[in-house]
Amino acid sequence: MHTRLTVVTVTHNGGLVIGGLLDSLPRDVRLVVVDNASSDDTLDIVSAKRPDATVLRNEIGQGYGRGASRGLDAVETELALLANPDSVLSEDAIQALIDAADKYPDAAMFGPVHKAGDGHIEPSHDVELWRRHLFGKRDGELPPDGDICVEFISGAVNLVRMDVLKEIGFYDPDVFLYFEDDDMCMRIRRAGHSLIVVPNSVVVHLNSGSVRPNAAYYWEKFWHIAWSRIHIERKYHGTVAATRLALRDTLRYGIKALGNFVVFRGFQGRRDAARCAGTWAALRGVSALRSLEGAGK
């Protein structure tokens, strides 16, 4: 019996993939689903497959971090397993993470190895944000031979100790999307706890399979990536460092956007324009939660 564990997943129009996650979970594990205003059949699928689940509905999409925090607030067990709706788990993968939690009592987060839908290994851990540029691309990287202590674990699937999260706080409420997992990992480490990758735990991550991409989706995605990057810089390195980075990136992305539009690379142009706009918004102090504030929330 999984009496020590609650699974938390945050959904938004995840009808294409949520069934795979639900089918992969042990039937006796507690499940909390936080839905960010889905307009598809996501909640119908949840109701049919896991009528015992605790479903928390947000009438307006709150973003990932706020949604996950609401789910974590409903957890009453010792451990929580955060799992994106486009992930597929297994009994063995979950048990390996729990075993690691028992083996390493000073660690607070435990991450599995990720496989993409086609079977290749997808990097699920990394060094801290500010050192990643030193290591370049990691395509083709093999998983570790044994458990390792790392600086960052992907937010797509991870096991956490609830007592530690209650001590340091849940996800940053100012972030709508992106880099909230970097922030969480840094706060866990700064509180004196380790992050452990457990290679005996293997999950499948379909990577964005929970959305139906369109032009508006891609604009929001790259806008929030850029905004959140400046927010994290300001949070950890101060206003001067954030302003310097924002000015550099606004100029860089603006030039790239113009160049891509000139040579008729429309997708790349819109991507870089969104990055430029998100960076400039962060520099001017525009909230990433502008859509919520506009709705009076």
C-alpha cells in the first residue's frame, strides 16, 4: 500500500495524454489533480479512470507553479510525487524513488531517469542554472551508473519530502511558467538538503504532449521563458544583474527577430520577438500573472 505517497499532477487541456499517466499509477496511490481551466475532456478522463482522485479546479489557468503549490497544499502524506500529465510511470519506478528517500534521509528531492516516447534518454538533471553554459549540449548522454547527487532535477517528475517543502515554501507564486523548478532546487539546496538522481527509476516523458501547440501557445511559451529568466536573475543576483541581462537579451532577441523576419523565417522571428517582449516586460516590472490580474484575480 502506498500510504506514504500522494501523486500530484497539474493539467491544462491534457486529454491526449492524461489517460496514459493515470493507467500507469498504482490503483492504491492517492492522487491530486489540479486543473488549470481545461476546455477539453481532461477531467472527464480523470473522472472515468480515477473517480477517487481529489480534483482541484482553477477557473482561470494559474500556471504550473501555482497549480502545483495548490496540489501540494492538499497533500497529507510524508512524500509527494509531482508528475506531469505527459509522463508514464510504473510501480517499480515509484518504488525505487521511495527506496532512495529511505536510503538518503538528508536528501529532499529524488528524480528518475527520463526516456522520451521514442526510447532515447532525455536529460533530467543538470548543474545549477548559471553554470550550464560551461557544459554545452548533452545529446546522447547516458544515465549515471548509480545514484548521484546533483544541483538540478527536472520538475517533470520528481519525489519530494513534504516536511522540507513546508519548511522552505512551495513554488514561487510570481512565476507563471518556466524556471520554477530551478528556483525550487536552489532553495532546497540552500536549506541544506540534497537532490538525488535514481537511475533505477525510469519513466517515460512525452515532453509537451499535454498541449495542442498553435501560434498563441508558442508566443506565450517563449514570452514566459524570457520573463522568468530575468525574474530568477533578479531574485538571486539582484536588480543590477537582472537589468544588465535584460538589456542584453532585449537587444539580442530584437536583432534576431528582425533578421529572421527579413529572411522569411516566420516561426523563428515570432519566437525571438516573444523572447524580446518577455524580457522587456520583466525589465519594466510587468507581472507574469498579467492574464490573471486582467481577469480580476
